[in-house]
Amino acid sequence: METAILKYFSHQHCNVCKVLMPKVKQLLKQEFPKMAFQYVNIEEEPEVAASHQVFTVPTILVLFEGREYYRFARNVSIVQLKEAIERPYHLLF
């Protein structure tokens, strides 16, 4: 199990998701390099989305040590995402 994971739930017809995903990846690369990124296409993997109770896209789950710490859905701010990840990330790494 990875210590820090960001799960990005989307599907191919979500235009907001397409714009947001590169920004999220860039944030992880620059600020949180030890955090893993996992993309989940809810159309191809509906059971994964259901197991995480994801019903809208984009949805971002931030997990540390296998536990969900934060959930962002629909309107996601990169600034808020960064602020949410910072403290637990720096406590672990």
C-alpha cells in the first residue's frame, strides 16, 4: 500500500476534468512528489467508483496510509487542494 495517493475520478466526456487533470498532476509533481496519482475512469471502472461512493466528476480523493482524508467534487480549486494536502503530507514525509 502506498502512503499517499490522490485518486482522480473522471470520464472521457467531462471537459472540466480534462482541463483540471494536468493542473493536478503538475501540483503533485512540483509540491508533493512522493504522492501517487491514480486515474479512475468511472465508465470503465464503475465498481471502483461505487466502492468510493463517487457519483459525480471530477472527484478527487486524497488518501494517506489507506484512509480518506479529503474529498473534492465538481468545483475543485488547486489552491484548496494544495492547502488540504500540505499538512498531512509533510507530517509523513
